[in-house]
Amino acid sequence: MNILQISSTPFTDQKPGTSGLRKKVQRFQTAHYLENFLQAIFNVATDLKGGLLIVGGDGRYYNTEAIQTILKMAVAHGVSHIKVGQNGLLSTPAVSHLIRKQSAAGGIILSASHNPGGPEGDFGIKFNTANGGPADTKFTDQVYADSQHITAYTIAEIDDVPLETQGQYQLGETLIEIIDPVSDYADLMEQIFDFAKIKALFGSGLLSICFDAMHAVTGPYAKEIFERRLNAAVGSVINAIPQEDFGGGHPDPNLIYARELVERLNQGNDSPDLGAASDGDGDRYMLIGRNFFVNPSDCLAIMTANAHLLSGYQLGLSGVARSLPTSRAVDKVAETLGIECYETPTGWKYFGNLLDERRITLCGEESFGGGSDHIREKDGIWAVLFWLNLVTVKRQSVEEITRAHWARFGRHYYSRHDYEGLDSTVAEQLMKALRKRVETLKGETFAGHTASHTVSDCDDFSYTDPVDRSVTEHQGIRILFEDESRIVFRLSGTGTEGATLRVYLERYEANPALHDLETQVVLADMINIAREVAELKTRCGREQPDIVT
Ligand code: G1P
Ligand code: ZN
């Protein structure tokens, strides 16, 4: 077998963002682009030599081509064992689990998560370290620095490995194994949740679900877990076959893109009890009841308040964490339970240390992410199983559980407004101006429709990791008001074109008589204050956000 040294020159745009390196497919197809980035990973992740590497992706366009390149480079770099999901498929949570279970040195995940796929769509690559979680900023900074000095990459001259069937191939010092992508993960879920109880309810027709896999990676997982192991009716999983372009859709589990699911849940008594969807790589989820949406921040709070009712979490929670923009609903629960609630920057990588040190058991993000200490990634199917288990224990509907939660802890009306496709310079200037503005905002009062709002605190969020003391700065402008309302501004770190400004709006209401109002109406004052403070119209020429979730 020949090992080739191919000369190359650096690409300046290989800095990983919130979740790995994400670019248009065409960018990844540029000669040497993928190889350069992989070479930088192999240079930094020195444990891969002689170790086990897990490889898989969400099945999007370019997935299998990228995997073949990874295999050739891994062989050239002396990786001793590589496990690859059959057909190149592995959900992000499944990779995290396999790394941990098999004591792998790391994993490479090919995905651009919820971004559209296909030749014109997006592609992404992410490295996870031995704890199963996304590599931390120190690692990704090193990879980037390394990528800027590449002069050559190393690759083995071997044939493509057939990914369609399970099997083993010895190539020089490297054993390549094509594995069943689903079974280990499904076994883990069976250990955590009370499958017998859920199965009995499905079997007796007292419980039903519709799970929308959005033509993405969770199809095979959901079929195996919900329909085969839990006995949910055949057909409970829709859009179950992974496709390279996600059926032309947008694999983002929200009320807009999971339209078919939403329609099925809005059929009154004929609807399934529970509706759920997951994204491209299976780490995000949306949970809905009949005609009823539960926002992800509330999901985290509800899980935290009820975890002790589930056998897998009956010992209670050591603590919880949420990302900065996630609503403070979970903070109220943590306070009542007397457990710590950490506030981290956006992105799952910041939960890793807290989970490893057992400071937290559950964590979540407003962007349809939830997870626990069972792995080091967010986990869509886990979250759906958590809800299924909760519904079977409580014998209440999703809506009843949520309303009871609000009655006890109060409701955090919450919304995210995204302004997409902004000029990057304009967006940077807006954030710069906001940073300046926060210095004098404290104590200012803004008039509102029914009440005025006084700023009680305001800053540019900086996070000191309590475990390794690393400091991450400039993570978002947060404006806190005396009445517990809040606005957060930050720029997206996952986009592939221009800049996206995210504005997160929140207002707390303790009175149950006021828990059935229209979210955007309740947030109207916050929306106006956000527009004014950020000078949205003059700076961006935008009156309205592009996406409201
Ligand atoms: C977005 C979400 C963030 C999530 C990330 C990866 O990042 O907002 O919560 O962790 O995708 O799924 P953003 O584009 O805002 O940087
Ligand atoms: Zn995802």
C-alpha cells in the first residue's frame, strides 16, 4: 500500500464555528479543502494513531465521498481500528455513545445538522474527543491554527471501502469495520427508560405517537425503537428513509418545517397523543401534543421538575445547565429543587466539563436541544423517550403536564427572532454598537404598553468554565429587566452565508390566569425595546425578522 504526500496550501476559512466546520457542499468539494482540514485534525488529535476512531454522518449529499477520504487518511495516519456506520450513517448521539462505550480516541461526524442538504446545500465536519463530546475551543483553535500552515497532507492509496454491507477489512495496520448504526444506541435507550411500561401502553392502544424523521438520519433509529422495540403502530414513524437532500426539505424540527407532523397532531381526538420530530443528524427534537407546542426551554424545565419520576433518573439530578439564550424556566425549577443551574455560552461543547465532573445531569438549549449525562451530545430520540416515559408515568397529556408546570412555576413566554442574510460587516458593527450601549443601559427605563421596564443588569456575556477555568468572552449581549423580562442578542456561529442576528425575547408571568396569551403579544414591549436598542431598522434596513420561533 502506497502512502502519498500531497502538496497543498492553506485555506483561510477553516475556523470551526459553534459546531464544527460548516460550509456549502461546493466549498468542501474544492480540491484539497476537506483533506487539509482532516490533516489538521490528525495533527492535533495525536491519540488517533494506534487508537479507535468512530466515523459516520447524517447521510446528506457528499457524506459517503467524505467518509472514503477520511478512511484513506486515517489509514495513512496509523489509526488502528475504525468503526463506520453502515451506508455511512450514524446519528450524532450514536457517535457520542459509541466513542464512550468502545473507549475510542475520538469520532468524526459528517453533518450540517438542520441545514438543508443536496449538491446546493450545506455540509459539515466535526471532531468529537474521547469523552464523546464535541472538541473544546482549545482543540478547535489548534486545528484552525494548524490548518493555516499546511503544506501537504498524507493519504493512503487504497480502493474505496464498500459501506453498504456490514463487514471487516484489514488494510495494512488498520482494521475497518462497517457496523450496524442503530443497535448499540437502541440498547442504551432501553437501559435508561422503562420500555416495558411504554410498550404496554402502545400495545393496548392507550398511547400513540407520530415521529417525523424528516428524511434524515433518525429514520432507522426511530423505526427500531418506537415501532419494533416499543410496539408503536407501524407507520408511527414518517419520512423514515434517509435521503441525500432530505426529500428536498429543511431537516429542522420546528412548527414551520415539520408541517406534515403538525397537521397530524391538529386533528383533534383522532390525532396521536404525542408528536415529535428530529433534525438532520438526530440531536435536535421538537415535542408537541395535540394542538399544543412545548417550547424547548420549557421542555428542559419540565424534565428537570419530573426526572425523579423516571426510573433512569430516580436518584435525582446533581444539577442542570442551559445555554445563555435558553429561557430561565429551568432556573425556577432548580431553585425549588435546591440544585445548581449553570448558564453557559451557546453550543453543546460547554456542557462537556460539567457532565464529566457530574456537576449536572440534564442540560438543554432553546434551539430544540436536550440531553443528559448518558452521552456528551444533545439527543433527540432520548428526549422523545423521556416524554413518552413521563406521559406513561403521569397518565396525563403533554398539554396537561405543561400547564400544570406553568401553574406551579410560572410561565416564561419566549421567542427567538432571526434576521438572516445580513451583511457580515453590518452585523459586526451592530454588535459593537450594542457592546458600547450596554455600558450605560443599566437603570434606564423604557415605556411599554401596560407597564414600563427598567434595566436591572446588562452585559456582554463572558463564561468562566468552573472546571478548567477557561474563559470564553463576547458570547452575547444580555439585558435583564427588573420584572424578570430579558433580551439577548448574538450572532449565529453556524451559518454558511453572511450573518444571522438572533434576538431572544422572554417575559415571565406567574399568574395562571394569564398563561394562555399569544406569545408575540405578550412580548411586544420586549420586541420594541430590542428594535430600539439595536437600531435594527437604521442599521439593517429590516422591519421584521425572517424567522420567528
Ligand atoms: C445554533 C443554535 C445553538 C446550537 C447550534 C448547533 O447555533 O443556536 O443553540 O448549539 O446551532 O446545533 P448558532 O447558529 O446560533 O450559533
Ligand atoms: Zn443537529
